[in-house]
Amino acid sequence: MRLKRSYLFVPGDSARKMKKAMDSGADALILDLEDAVAPGAKEAARAAVAGFLSAPAPMPRYVRVNALDTGLAEADVAAVRGRADGYVLPKCEGPADLADLSRLTGDAPVVAIATETVSAVRSLLSRDWTHPTLEGLAWGGEDLAADLGASSNRDAQGRYRTPFRLARDAMLFAAKEAGVAAIDAVFTDFRDARGLEAEAMEAEAVGFTGKLAIHPAQIAPIHRAFTPGEDRVAWARRVVAAVTAAEGGVATLDGQMLDRPHLRQARLLLERAKAG
């Protein structure tokens, strides 16, 4: 799996926006059949997405189906099966939901949005989410706020309130345990590029590998945040060289002792730099 820095949501009922998204530079598109599409427009959106997927694209294209408990996911998958590069499953509450979706998709890759219900957050804290189809875990605070009965998910300074930070951290730990991509939530103010980049840089610093986007203008700031700079890449190369030269012995670099965690960190950083 090639690491992806950006995942751009595109309404599945807008052929114009799907076509425009091809030029966004996003690492992946998420063609949305769920929240972005009104109930009465689902069938038309399925047809539009299937038509869009029939032509090649410069990036992978995932389809966000409706939640499993809506009764709509089966028709969503049937409309695009064999054309989509993967699926995004909203309101996922654990490996059982991933297994249910895989029976519909034929084991296609899945990015699960895993913090939209209280039950899902509790599951992230207590269970191993590893599953053969799972490619990434993402989180979001909007649906969780509704499930909690919260009036807002951010404070006056724009920081997530404590229950939402807990959900975010739980998702990050679960993604790392499962060995999949850890994808940060959308930054809803698409006009605030500075705020977006600051939030993305903080996410990258703690281990997230990418971020969801809702507007093409958000792609460049996200890529800047999740693409390692030349100084960090140079450090990582030197770490790998030093540890390799030590042949299992003690390695040092600039007076610092290096061990396996440093090597793993350096290799992951180089992988991300290659992806960028």
C-alpha cells in the first residue's frame, strides 16, 4: 500500500465536481454516496459515480458507501463493484462491520471512519481492529458530537474538546496496532489555509500519515505538512546508514546512541518521503 497524504471528498451526485477533482493533485479521491447525497438522489448518484469510475484517473478512487445499518450499502457496492479502488465505511464499529462489508465487496480495500459513534470509540479502546481488508482508519468529530449530545466539538480557540481528543487518540493507537494508515479528520474551514496546515502539522508530529479534505484548495497545505523536509530525510538516511554499518553493534550519530526504534522511525520517514 502506497501511503497517501490527502483524501479528497467529492459529492457523488456532481459529475462536474468529480471531473474537477481529477486536477486537484489529491493522493486519493473519496466519491461520497453518504452525507453529500440527499436521500432521494442516491440512485442517480450511484449511476454518476459508476460512470465516473469507468474512465481512468491519476489517483485511486474510493467510494464512501452508506452505513451498514441504513440498508443502502449493498446497492451502493453493487453499482460500483469492480470499478472502485476501495471503499470508505462510515460509522464503522469494529472488525465485524469490516467483515460484513467485505462480503459485499469481495475483499476490496477499506478505509473505516471509526469514531462516529460512542460504541465505536469504546471499541477502539478495547479491541484489535486488524482485518485483512483494512487499509486505513480515519476519524471525524461531527457525527460523534451528535451521538454524545454535544453542542460543539471545538472550543473558542478552535481546539478539539476533550472527548473528541480522546476519540482521535484512540483511533491513532488502533491504526498503529493494526498496521494501517492513520488519517486525520477534515478541517471544515476550507478558507483557513494557515489553520489547516497547523492542524495537519500537529497530526503529522504525533504519527498520523494523512488527512481528509473537503475542498481542492486544502490539498497543497496538507501535502506540505505530511511531506518530510530535506533535513529530516537527510537525518533518516544517515540513521539507516549508521545502524547498517554497525552490523548489530552499537551505532552512534552526532554523539547520540541509536537503536531499533530510531531505525524504524527513519525507515518510516523515508517511506513517507518517497510517497510524497
